[in-house]
Amino acid sequence: MGEICKICNGTKMILNKENIPIPCECLKKARLESIYKQIGIPIRFMGSNLEDYLLKQDAHGKDIDPISESKKTVARSVVKKFIDSLPNMIDGEPFSFEIEGKGEVKSFTLLMMGQEHSGKSMLSACIAKEAIKKNILSFYLEWAEIINLCYDYYSDASSRNKTKIEKYEKIISIVESDKLLIIDNFSSVYENNNKFEEDKITSNVRRQIDAMFSERSKKAAPTVIATNQSLKELISDNKYGPVFLSIIEDSIKIDLPTLGKSFNNFDIKKVN
């Protein structure tokens, strides 16, 4: 049994200044958390917000060097502006950001690059949560979720039952949607339940990935990709098709410094 709210004493309702019953903040919070779970945000980020991405400290609370602080400052600034720009992006206006030495760049895709514990998953979750508050539906997917379902669909045509087809069609619908799509843990070597997977990006899977993102690109829909690979690794990897690589190349890119390892036992999001 959860802790009883001290404001409403568990009734979920309070009286406003005019003595009219209105929902308590605890009810609003519970409803939001229910939505967060439905769209796939990992449990460990339910209470996270952008201010938790500390600019002057690493994962251990230790002071960081000026270069790392500068990278984190830029990252948080870009993410905040991306969040603020989401309503306009849904209406077809690309996100723009002024990059030193490059001038203004525009894109519908935000690419966050950083190693483990750099904060890219937390920032991704913050973007998804803020989108919901702006009444923008978002989908938070692990890259392995997309690859596994596509691979499973093509690996054995004889075993395509109704459930498998429905899951496959659902993932296509989500990726091709004109809503916000967040892809976390994008990597050519990915894990599923702590075990490294075999290479599942077959020719059929690669064509399907390209086809899905081709449709998404036509809709100019906002996309966030979080990866532990560098840009050079991404664009030189021949596992991905030309459409997906063009989305990567045309993205607004930010580097997140990896500054320490957290001691928390985080939950692992299960993928199909």
C-alpha cells in the first residue's frame, strides 16, 4: 500500500478557494505516471527533471572540469530549447539552434551521443515527460525493441501468427507516426536483458528500418536518438540504410561527457 497523501488524506480531491472540489496534486501525479509507463519511460526516470542534470558535478557528486561543465551546459540548453520547440515542430517547423562556428542549424532530429552514465537516457525521459505536459503524444523505445520485433517477424515466415503480426505492425505504426519518437540505447551492439544479442540487422531488417524512417522523414516528425556511438561510428556503419543514415547526418548533435559511474541498481527495461 502506498503512502497516503498528507494534502488530501487519501481522498484524491481538495477544495479550492471557492470551496469547489478539484483533483489533488497526488492524483495528477498518479495519472501522469500512468501515462509515462504506457509510453515506455523507464521506472527509474519517473521523478527526473531537467534540473537533475547537474552542470558542475559528475554521477558521484564530484566537481567536474571546465570542459565537461561546458559540454553539459550546452547539452541542457539544447534539450530545453528542443522541448520548448516541440509544439512548433509538430506543426511542421524544424528545431533550430545556434552552434558556435557553424551558425544556425535546423532539424527535426536531436542526436545525443555519450557513453554509459552520461545522462542521455535521463534527458530522453525528460523530453518525453515534458512533451506529455504539452499534450504531445510521445513514444519512448529502446532500439532493441525495434530491431527484435523486425528480426522476429522476418526470421521465420512460417511462424507468423496473429500476435507476431500485430506486434510487428504496431512497431511500424509507432515509428511512422507524426508524434514524438524517442529511441534510447541506439547501438550496433546492443543488450537485451543484460545479454549481448547476435547481429539481427539482416538485409530484410535494414530495408524495413529504412522504409519506416522514410515515412517518418516525409512527415517531418520530431525524433530523439540517444546513442553510445560517436558520429563517425554511426555514419561508417554499413548496417544501416541510406535513409536512416541521412537522418543521423542531418540531426542536431550534442556530445555528453561521461564523468563517473553510478552505484544505483537501475531497473532494466524489458524488450520484446
